[in-house]
Amino acid sequence: DGWKLRQTSEAIIKLGEWYESTVTLTATSIRVVIRAKGGDADLWDSGVTPMEDVGKETVCGLVDEAPDTTGKTRWDNLRVSTDDAGAAAQLVEIARRVQARRAEAERQRLAAEKLQEAGIALIPMPRQVNLQPDRGDWKLAGPVTISGDSADAQDAVAAVLKERAGVTVQPGAADGDIRLQGMPPDGPLAGHGGQAYSLSVGRDGVVIQAGTPAGYFYAAQTLCQLAGEGGTCHGVVINDWPAIETRLVMIAVSQGAFKVIDEDYWKRVIGELAAVKINAVMPYFEGGTFYYEKYPFVGIKGPDGFTKDKGKSLSEYAKQHFMQIIPQQESLGHSGSLLTHEELSDIKESGSVFCSSKEKTFEFLGDLYDELTEAFPNAAYIHVGGDEFTSGFAKCDLCKKRAEEIGEPGLYAEHMNRLRDMLRDRDRGMMIWWHERGYTEQAADKLPKDIVVFDWHYGNQKSYPTLARLQGLGFTEVWATPAVTRYYGGSNDWDNTFGNISGFLAEGAERGVPGECTCTWVHGIWGGRNLFELNLYGVVFSGNCAWNPGASDYADFRWRFGRHWFGLQGDDVEQQVMQAIHAPYGDRTDQKFWSNNRMMEPVLSEPLWKTAEAIKKSPEMVEGAKQLLKYCRRADRVLKKWQATAPRNQVSAEFYAHDVHIHATLARRILAVDGLVNAYAEAKNLGFAELSDQIGPSIEDLRRLSRDYQRIDDMFKRSVLEAGGGESGWGGWFPFVSGGGVQFRVQEGKAHVDKQVAHLKRIMGTGQLAEDPFVR
């Protein structure tokens, strides 16, 4: 309820000097003391500050709040002591895990360094890889012969080589180019599961050992990455297996964009994700995206959205890539785009929450599950949602009465158990979100422990204690759930995204979680820049970390991503990716007004006089726009190079350039408005005769700006089939966003610019100066 006991030191510590800070924490108090390192007097002593019970975990944060130094403080040499034996044991275990994680990261860093020196980019980084030059090189060039193991194993390898390397495979004798062998029970991969493989490459060919077709499939993916663009594989021995068994990507097709579910686009995404060993995809349905045949009014995209036929076709394609498609249908809250229909008003508890007390609710949801089961026949689960519903929960008389009897967590458990039984009858397991206000934990004694609980947190944290807490309550299927957040945070939120993904998945692997889900939210809302294609950089990083959490060094990954995703060459690949994708608009500490990407869409769409008023209030925007434009030009130079030369995934470069162009248009708009204000003021000083010379360049700037808007709109239209996008506009939440619209008022902004040009020409034709140059 706010910072009731907030304290701030009056003493100012200096950047570049070291200080010693002591935090003394009890169950009911906290005290902070700061002194200069080696000093004999305290700079600040907060005194013993009483607190309520601090609970099971407390995070102490010392924050530098000066606007020009935010985030620059570094902490070192942390020492912890306690008189609580249980807490001491816990701290020792944390220290052991941190040290083990650091040691593994260093081992992986050294292995990755050797691969990079050899020009080899592998995603994910194998768990154990040893370059062995004495084995010699082998060329992956077709046709190649394959021998050994089962026909299914041979088919799995042949399919990958054809798809990823364009190489045909034919059966051969026992000494074929590629020899497949079963996994020895006492080998180095014993006990690592069905996705493990061993890969040995040398001048005499390739030997793959695996226990299942999936293991052979992943070995073949690594072999194609080893071959690179030239096809030459260096001598190497790899033993590899995943840290987390199921590596899932959730795609929010009900939150704007994905105006069309295009099978060719989804097949490309499935193939690219399978290549980096991601093995599950989850389309997220609230309503409007899946066309339910029994309730056709729900699927407002109609046959352009997901249909049974598309689901079956894509499920079969995914199965060929050792992947499953698992649908998520919100079945408690987050259902406003469903419950807005008049036909469903009688099962609505509130605007976006289903009534838990009406039988018709479950009859309706059962009908949806029937169609999803048919559409996605290979899915082991259906996700039913179950978060962020409490503001509209237990509101009707029936639900309110039941909640008074058993508590709201009890009513939540009854609802979830009913859904779980319905899915069990349909031969599906149930997935749910961990409830952010504690209902999952409060109702743990009432929920079956085989429910898959998605423990979701999207912050760059050092620990994720709810994993252990949920496991401690008996849930056997707790999954780590990070998110790619860049496009709905700051303009460069990759630091948060990469920290969240790497930290959460590392802790998940340590806790032995059976699965993880990396979310990609809010496509097409909050400014509209988040087309799905733009998330793939972060998604690929999640696949890398879920397979091998130790290999999460950001700079190394940038190099590997550039080489793998685009086929880039040269010594500066990591720098190119940094400038074009990871931090195209400057480091976070260097960003100014554009660090809040939600402000861009309103500024780009508003009348120009409003931008002039904003500049008048904050004149520093002009210098900021100049700096932003420099960043955009730098990124655009790299992206143009990729578009011209990259052998793979050029569509990604096209839409990264689209994002950069949106930022550049914002900068040019600010500069054009500022230029017009200054030119008009000069013309008023010089007289009407000089008007044309003064504002003529401004008119040309605005005409160019109009062309910028049109180009943005054209790219949104193009994104429909190529980038998981939609057409731009502004139509509210429903049906516009649910129908795939992207909330970005491009044409509205263009109209304001065009009106401004016409207004200036009218002024020039009148023979007299108006009070100001703007149309209002």
C-alpha cells in the first residue's frame, strides 16, 4: 500500500568510489548502515526500522536514484551471516548452486570460444562439444548414403538434411557416409532421455548414436549447423541432451496481429523453431481467432483464423518435426472477446469472466474442447488459463454465496477441477497459469497434483522462488514461464528479456522442471510494433537456454544468432546484431523519450500542433530526435546489408527495418515540426515576401513524412502473411484487436500531415501570415 516507511540517505555517495553497506534483517525489523570503504564513521544509519512479518523471503535493494547514474552502481563481496540454522543451510545451498552455475557457464564459455574461432555457430550450444582437428573434415554434399538403425531413424535424419541443407540421402551399405547406431546402455548419455544423441564427425564420415528418432532428428539439426554455408564439417565429438524436456513457445494469436493464420508462415516458423530444438508451440485463444463450428459467431476472423483443417494440417507438419501444437483456450478469465457476444451473456460472471456456478458454462467450454481436441490431435494437453480474473470473480448471487461458504480459492479449485475432469474425459492433460494472487497455492490441497502449473514471472530476477514453493506443495508438473518482453517494455528491453529467460530457465533446470513456456504477448497492441516475427530473436534465445542453460552469454549468443539465423559472415557479426536488433536505439541508459515505446504511437498519430506544444514544454526532445535518428541510420545500414546479402530469413531483416523505420519516422516528425516552427517565426520577422523561401523546405520535409507514413502502412499490410501481423488502424479492443487489427493509427497520422501541407499552401496563397502555421 505504498512507501509508508521509505527512507533516503541525505548523504550523497560518489560514482567511482567504493562503500560498505550493512543490512541487518530480523523477522520484524530492518537496519541499513553505509560508510566509505575503510572509513571509520557512518555516512548513514537508518536506525532499526520496525516492519511487519517479512515472510519467507525478503529482497533488500539499495538503489541509486540520481537520473544520470541510474543502474551504474556495482556491488561486490557480499557476505551473509545469520543465527538461524535453517536459514544458514539455505544460504549455503544457494551459494553452492550459484558457484556451480558460474563454473558451468565458464566451461561453456570456453567451449563456445573455441567453436567461434573455428567459425562454428550452434544453437542451442551442445552440452559437451570437443573439436578434434586430427579427425579431419567431412563435406556435407549430396547425395550421401546412410546406414544402420531403423527406417524411422533414417527417415528422421534424411528429412532434416533435405530441408535444412538441400542434401538428398539414399540407403547405403554398413559403412555409409552417415552411420546410425543405437544408444549404448552404459555410454556417456545413459539416463539422459529420448532426445539425447552423440555425434562424431571426421574425414571418414559421421556416426550418430541415439535411442529414438527424436534423438537422431536433433543430431541431424546439429550436423546441418556444423556444415554451415559451405558444407564443410570440422572434426568434432558431441554428446548432447536437453536440460528441460519440453521447450514450448506460446504465441498470443488473440491479442492483435495474426489477422490471418497463414499455413505457409506457420510452417516456416515451426521448421525454424525445430531447427533450434524447440519442441512445442501453443497458440493462445481468448476468442475470435479459432473458428468453432458449433459457435461460428465466436470466430470473428472466420476461415482466415485457426480452423479445424488448419489445426490438423499444422499438427501433422509439427509432428514430422518432433513437435506438438498445444492449444490454450481461456476458460475462466481473460475472456472478454468471447463473452461480449450476446449469445453468451447468460454464462458471463462479469465482462471477461465465466460464471462458475452455471452448468451451461461447462457445456459451452466442453464444446470448445471437443473441437480443439479434433483440431490438434497430437496435443497431450489443453491449457485452460486461470490467471488475472479476480476483479470479476464471484460476483453473481450464486458464485458469491458459494465463495462465502468455501472461500474464493475454494471456488477457483472447484472450477479448475471441473475443467480437469472434462479434459481427462477427452484424453488430455490440463495446463493452468499460476495465480498471481495466490489462489493456486491456497487451493493446493484441493487441486490434483498432476495439473501442469505455468509459474510465470517476467522480470530480470536473480531467483524464482515460486518454483520451489509450488513443487513443495506437491505439484509434479511445475513449468518455468518467462517472456519476450522487449516490444511492450522499453524500446530496448532485451536486457530484461534475456535476464528473465536465462535466469528463469537456469533455475528451472536446477529444480528439475519437466517443461518451460516462453511467452510472446501483446502482438499488435500498445503501439502495434510487436509483429510476431520480431520476437523470434528472443524466442531462439529461449530455446538455447532451455536446452543448455549454461551457454547463455549474451554476446556469444548474438554472434551465433547472426551466423545461424541469417548466415552472416565476417568478424563483426556480434556487433551487427547488437546495432540492428539488440540495441538499435542505444543502450537503455542512453535512450531518452523513445525508451517508452507506448508514447510513439500517440505522437505519430496526433495533429502536428500537439507535437509543437510538446516540444515547447520539453525542448530537449529536438536533440533527442537527432540522436534517435543517428541510431536508426546506423541500424538501417546494417539491415540493408542483411537484406542484400543474407542467405536466410531475410524477411526478419525486412521487419526489423520496419521497426527501425517507425522510430526514424517519429524522429523526423519531431524535427520537421520544430523546423516549421522556427522557419515560420523567421518568415514573420522577414515579412510575407520571404515566406516561400522559409517554409518551402518544411513543406518538402512534411511531404517526405507523408511518404514515411504510407511506407509504414504498406509494411503492416505486408505483415499479414509474412510476419504474423495485421492491418493498422484503431478500432478499440473488440472486435478490432481480436480480429487481428494492429493498434497503430498510421493513416490518421498521415492525414494530419497531408492537411498541414495543404494548410501551408493556402497560407502562401492568401498573401498574409496567419498567427501560427498549424491547422487546428
